[in-house]
Amino acid sequence: MVDFIDRAILIGLGLEKKLKELVTELEKKGRESKEKADTSRQGGEELSPAQQLENVIVEDVTKTLKDLLMVLKEGKEKLTGVISSSTEELAERLNLATREELEVVKEMAQLAREKVDELEKKLETLEKKAKKHMD
């Protein structure tokens, strides 16, 4: 199941990247067409019906792809949220320790280690004193 979700996310990310590239390319072509149109108009020429239609199509496709990208982004965010909450729920059902609980245990272990080191030094000192008294 997790493998399927990973693949779905990767496919979505790849699709999103390709769509962004396509939108960028279409926007570039649209700007070039507008620049040509502006140049033609300044020269007194009108755009041909084919060029006008091409401009309209490029603008419509660009808008549609931007809308699709927005939907993909929202879907990705929603999927990420669902996966996150499901993972948390599963961890709770399995009674797994939380990150915060693990940090507390880590700190406690560090303190315990420091106390053991301190006690070992005291014991060593006491053993040396006892050995001197015995000699």
C-alpha cells in the first residue's frame, strides 16, 4: 500500500513538473506571438485569422493547464495530509512512541549516563582511599 502511495506521489510530482514546463513554454510562445502581433500592428498589418485563432488557443490552453496545476497541487496537499494523519493514527494504534517521547527518553538516558560516570569516579576515589588505609 505504501509503495502504491509513493508511486502515486512520484507520478503526480512528475506530471506537475511536466505541466509547469509546458505552461512556461506556452506562455513564452504566447508572448512571442503578441510581440509579433504588436510589431505587425505598428507596421499597419493585421493578424491573420489563423494567427488570431492560434493566440486564443495558446491563451486558453495555458489557462487550462494552470487550472490543472492548481488542482494537482491541492490534490497533493490533501493526499499528504491524509497520509500524515493515517500514519499518526497507525502509530497511535500500535502504541509507538512519539518523537517528543523519544527525545525525553534520550535526555533521561544522557542524565543517567552522566550520573553513572560520576558515581564511577566517586567509587574509584573511595577504592583508592580504602586501598591506602589497608596498606
